[in-house]
Amino acid sequence: MFCDICMPKPLEFELSFESAQNIAHLPAIHRYLEEIGMLVRSVPDGLTAKEEAMKGLLDYIEGHMDPSDIRFRTDQLEWKPIAEAAELIGTQWIDQIIDEGHVGFHIQPIVDANQSLYAYEMLARFTDGRDNPISPFEVFQTAKLRNRMYALDRICRINAVKQAAALTTKVFINFIPTSIYSPEHCLRTTVQLASELNIEPSRFVFEVVETEEVKDPAHLKRILEYYRSKGFRYALDDVGAGYNTIETIHEMKPYYTKLDMHYVRDIHKDNKKQQIARTVLEATISVGATPLAEGIEDEAEFIWLKNAGFQLFQGYLFGKPAPIEK
């Protein structure tokens, strides 16, 4: 069951008119939109309009006004040129992906020092209603723009747990901590589903995606403690870059850390990268976690990392992402 936050909400646009000539059009805009059954609300030097009214509003602007000094913003966007509004209005397709569950997964192997299979990382893949692929980057960016990250993260976790039933190893699943406002509420379905499928919770490792800054570390700790209390495992992804730093390892005490692939590339011949890798390794071991290096493409990278003390490995050297065999 979706909560109010997970359900789609119409975007509201605020428009700013920076010239007296355009401001003078406000009464006419109200009359024009009322004639086609749409309402707007005036604000100083501009107006606000629901998404459903924006197409008519853009038609009026194109035919009667100078768009060069008209700007808009939404809850998720700072001020943008009005010319960019049309593209945003055409992004309702994200609702279909989320609400109809057009989310599948490819899996990539994670191996141990002997190159034996240890786990799979589950990587989301998206399609439209006609099974045409859509870039994951585009999906997540659009969901963020339309304030649907809660629902997208939820459906990804649910579908990942369902598809993990076909596997016998541990599975690593990405999640975006800023999309979870209450772990007890937002993660309840994940916990229940794992129980219904009779999958041991310890088989799931939830990766904290570093691309989303966690401005409230205490909130993240509550999420991770909830996972821990239910028997799940968690990992810090892309350690060494972005927001997942050495300090975060000590604060969050993960079960696994994943050395960012930037520091893996050509590590066998880069002293600076080697120093960073050793620092990550030391911090990981100090909290009792398992160190994992990702993005390995060259045998020499693997040998250096193994000799340094990393225990798990992931990258094209061991296998590319592929569909789950049925």
C-alpha cells in the first residue's frame, strides 16, 4: 500500500515576469486560462500554476509575450528559463514506470580472493509500457525532479527482493537513504516480503548510494539500525569519493565497504591511489567490516588489491551485468 508521500502529486510551477511589459499580461493570462477551464494564482510579479494549466499557459506565452525574461521554479528546481518548462511537463512517464512496476534487474558477480562467487549486485533496469529500455540515470533524475524518489526507491527494493528469490547467494541492493523518511514505515514492506518469500534477511546487503548527500547522519544511522535489527546487512558504496568517507565508516560501522572504482583503476601503478586504498582498508577492518573493491577490469589491479588485504572483488574482470537466468 502506498502512503501519501509515495503517491504522485501534480507539480506546481511558480513563474516570475521580470519586465513590466510581461507583468501587464497577467489579467489577460487569467482570463485566457479561465476560458479553457484552468486556474492560476497571482504572486508578486508573476503567478503560480498547477501542471495541468501549464500547457495552456505556455501556449499563451509563446503567442503573446517575450519569453526571454520569464523564469520558473518548482519544489525541486531553482529558477530556470521558461523554455525548459515544456520538457519537465513531458515527464509524467515516470509515474507509469513506478505505478506499473516496470523495473527489472541485471546481476553482476562479486567474488572472493579465490575468484569464487560470493554474491551478486542487483542493478536496476527500466522499461516503458512497450518494453523499450530507459536509462537508469534518466529515470532517477526524472523521479527526483517530480518528487517521486520515495516511490521509485520503494518499487526498486520490492522488485529486487522478489527477483532475489531466484538466487542462492547474498545480494547487494542499492538504496537511497534520502528517500526514506521513516524506516519503520518505508522499509516495512521490504521486511514483510523477505519473510513471505522465506529468504533469510542476512542474504540481503543494502548499499548506501553515495550520490545523495545525507545531511542528517543521525537519520541514516536510524535506517541502518533498523536494517540491523531485522537481520539485514548494509554496505557503504563508493567509499573514498563523494560523501562516503573514512569518517563515515567509523560512524556508520557497516558490514561491508566498497572502494570507489576511481581508486581501483590502475591502482597497481599509482601510489596516491594505493595510499587511499590502504586507508580505506584500515578503517574497514577497524570496525569489523569486510572490504570490497569494485570496478576491477585488469588482472594487475586484482592482484594488487588482493595482496593489500581486500577480501571481495567486483568488476568486468569477473563478469559484466547480465539478466537473471530463469
